[in-house]
Amino acid sequence: MASKISSKNTDRKYHLIDAQGKVLGRLATEVATILSGKRKVDYAPHIDGGDFVVLINTDGIIVTGNKTNDKVYHRFSGYPGGINSINFKDQMKKDSRKVIHQAVYNMLPKNKLRDRMLTRLLKYKGAEHDNKTIHITHE
């Protein structure tokens, strides 16, 4: 008798990705694919069977063209006049981890599994990560 596929009996691996010099969109698609588990043989869209992703050097993310000045992130509080905008360059100075988080967030499926998948995305500004006990399987 075959065992049932569920997110409880999946073995999750850790993937270490260095973001230094990588293009934002291409990096985000790679990360979203790993988080959703699409590279696995037993992939099912209704099961959260993806792996962990450890992203280091998020300060080194680049974008092509003139997006450094033109790309704008918006937040809206819900109140009249409550929109806040910040461009890519300023957001990278403030916190580069939010840039990659937003890109991956928008590339994951828009359902209840998205927040669960994002908890497995670990982002670090520098080359060091504080999870010393993690055995990295992919670099």
C-alpha cells in the first residue's frame, strides 16, 4: 500500500543561494520554484512540499535597465491619502531583504499555502547566516 502524500512526511532540504550580482526577477523565480516544491518528483499543487531557501548577500541584488530609479514599491493604509511610496534604490539602502521578499511573494501561488512557503525563506544581508547547524545541500 502506497503512503499518502502530505506535507508532514516530506523531507525538506536546505538550499544556499548567494544573491551577490544576481538579477532580482530571475533569482525570485528560482527561489519561488524551490519553495513551492515544483522541482520534486512528488509535486502536488495542493500540498506544501517545498524546501528551505537560505539567501545570503541580499545587498548585492541588481536589476536591469533603469529600474534602480524607476521601480517603485507602494503601501496603502486604507485611509484617504494613506499611500506610501519608496523607490528601489532607497528600499535597498533601507532593507534589501524586503525587496527579495516582495518579489518572491508575488511569484508564489495566491492561496493559503503562500504564507507557509514564505516561512521557509531565510534572508540575510551579509555572507554569514546564523543557522550554523543547517547542513546545506545545494550552493
